[in-house]
Amino acid sequence: MPKTVETVIKGGTVIDASGTRVADVVIRGGEILEVGHGLEAKNVIDASGCVVAPGLVDLHTHLRQPGREEAETIETGARAAALGGYTAVIAMPNTEPTMDSAAVIREVLDHAITVACEVVPSGAITLGRRGEQLAPMAEMAELGVRIFTDDGSGVQDGGLMRRALEYAKGIGVMLAQHCEDNSLAAGGAMHEGAWSAKLGVPGQPCSAETAMVLRDIELSRLTGAPIHFLHLSTAESLAAVAQARAAGLQVTAEVAPHHFTLTDACCCDYDATFKVNPPLRTEADVEAVKAALIAGTVDAIATDHAPHAPELKEMPFDQAPPGMLGLETALGLALTELELPIERVLAYLSWQPAKIARISDRHGGLIAKGGAANLCVIDPNAEWTVDARALASRSRNTPFDGRKLRGKVRHTINRGDQVVIDGVAQQ
């Protein structure tokens, strides 16, 4: 067998959960061999002026496979993730068929064996995500599934959600809720407010999200089970989460980059590229999301990467499916738009989501001897312009086409392999 070659990442600023320091990092195979000064190896990655960090972890990625491969595949989505600095993504279960059984989970895992980042499947809470009958979570948990969600739909039946939380607690897994009360959100295609009234587009009120957040906080209190809230978008929801956390409940939450960068005013031209669920909210909500990140009352920035074939996004606004691309732009948007030091941004994008996903044994860990060689090298000062045509995804539905960002991934190392070199995907 050929000898595994050692590689040194030289001269970078190493940032992880333990702090910040300048150091060289030597890796071989999938392991970090040494961290220190003046280290040498056969292969050299020059990280001068760059940050060396644990690979990013996305809690919320739609890879579409199986069933919607025209929009994305596990391979193309993983490539986009690697270009964005991600070494792991949690794949959402709203595929066709739904990821609600061991058989479909195995199919996803089989497709993910050789791709550019680790794809960690989530499982559905209910069969077919129909909200009627619990899915066999235990059999999926045996395959390593640790997060269960009906993402794209909220579990409407409070009694069923209570049983799901009790079941999840018993087998040691986490439920993640898409917070949307269908009776309040029904028919809404954007945020209900001044812009929806002006455009004549049916809207979803903030209360559609907040009502379910409040309900599930109480169910978490009742059952003693942890719960994770997906892509929160309203000031009221974020305030409720902050109160629950202050009360000691096991509540975590994520926000998406489009909810701290875009408002419902972006829908003014009926461009369905800006249609997403939950919808873009008001400027006050955007500021509330930013404030929650500054205060640390949310845990993660998750992309909600949701590719769609072009012909679907070209449909009339109220008929087009919701969703935006996010994997290749999340880091740049966070570094450009948030008044946070890069250490805080990386916490939201790497080790904190890794902890929620329960994959800290191999992602988001300390950059230290014996650690996993899942890393990214970031030029925090690089300026670049988003080009939808140049993205790795099979789809092009980014709302950030033409936007200038600061901060770019130069290299991504997945299990010791250089899957991105100088910003170019290698597989």
C-alpha cells in the first residue's frame, strides 16, 4: 500500500473552541499529528494571512436525493458544501420518498460514501411527514441518525408531538421543529405585513411561527426532552427562546443567513428567488436575529440550503416553491453582515452546530494532536462577488447573485483529504 503523505498547514491563525493562536498543523490520513511552530512535512499548504478552523457543520441542508435529483444530488450538494468550508451537513428528510425508514437512510448513506463532505441524514418524525403516525425512529437511530424533523412541515398535533418528544428522549435523540401553525399560515406566500398588502400577496403572520415555538417550549418543559428550533425568523420567537433558555430548558435554535440579510421588501418585484419558508420578515425582525446572535441566545447559523430547478422558480410568486441556496455563501454573509468577531462566527458555523448534531467526536473539535483532520482554511479578508452561474449546485436560486462579500474558503480538508484546494473543488 502507498504510504500516507503528511501535510503541514503553515503560518495560519488557528481558531477553535479553545481560543486563537498562530500555529502550524500537521495532518496525516484523517488525523492531526501535531500542532506547533516550525513544523515541516512533504506537502505544504500556505495559510499565511488565513484562519485555520475546524470544518463547518450545517444543521439544515436539502440535498433532494432521492427523488429530486434535477435540483440537487448528494454529490453536487456535498461539493457545494465543501466549497463553503463545510465538512459535514445534516441532510433534511423531505425527499421523495421521505427519509422515514432505515431503507431510505441506508440509500442516502450509500450515495454519500465518496462525496466531498460527510452527509449525516436526519429522519422524519412522522411517516411521510404527514403528521399522523410516528416514524420508526429507533430503527433509524441504529444507523446513526440523531436528529429527527418533519422539516418543511411543523408537527401540528400537540399530543403527537408530546409522544414524539417522549420517544426521542427514551432513545437518546433530538427532535428539530419547523415552527409553522398551518391554520395561521395557510395560503401565505410571504410575510404578512405592509409589503404583502401592497403587493396583493397572501401573507403568513409572525404568530404562525411563534405559536408553535411557544407550544413546543411548553412540551419540552413537560417532557424534559430537548428540542431544537429550525430557521427562526421573528423577534417574538427569538424572545421566547431566550426566556426558555434562561429558565434552564433544553432548547436550542438556529437562524439562517437570509433572515439576517434580507427583508420582505426584496419581494417587491414578485421574484420567487426571494420566496422562502419561513418568509423574509421585516427590518425589525432582521435586527432581532442579529441581536440574538450578538447576545448568544441562539446556537447556530444554518443555511437551509434549498435548491430548486429553474422552471419551478420561474412560476408565479404564489405558486413557486420556497427555498434558496446557501452553502457557498453562508460564511461570507456572516463575516460581511454581522458585527461579530470571526471567533464568534466560527462558533455558530462549526463547533456549536456539531454539538447539537451530536457529531463532535469528528467535526468542530479542537485542533490538537489526535483530533480529526476535518478542517478549513479561510481568507477572512478576501473580497468576492457571488455568481449564480459559478456555484457548484445543480440549481441557481440564490438571492445573492452579484452581491459582494468578504471572507472566502481557500481549502477544505475532509478526513485528511484536500477536497478544495485554492478555492477549486477536487471531486
